[in-house]
Amino acid sequence: MLADYYKQQKSKRQIIEAVNSQIKNFNLISRLRKI
């Protein structure tokens, strides 16, 4: 049961990291377009 909880937390963290990296990439692209 605890292992399942840990797996869920780990996958949530991976999703959050993936979203954050996509947001960073989007911000970089939008900055480049402004120039």
C-alpha cells in the first residue's frame, strides 16, 4: 500500500516536471519571437 502511494507521488512529480519543462520551452520560444 505504501509502495503504491510512493509510485503515485513519483508519477505526479514526473508529470509536474514535464509540464514545467514544456512551460519553460514555451517561454523561451515566445521570447525569441518577440526579438
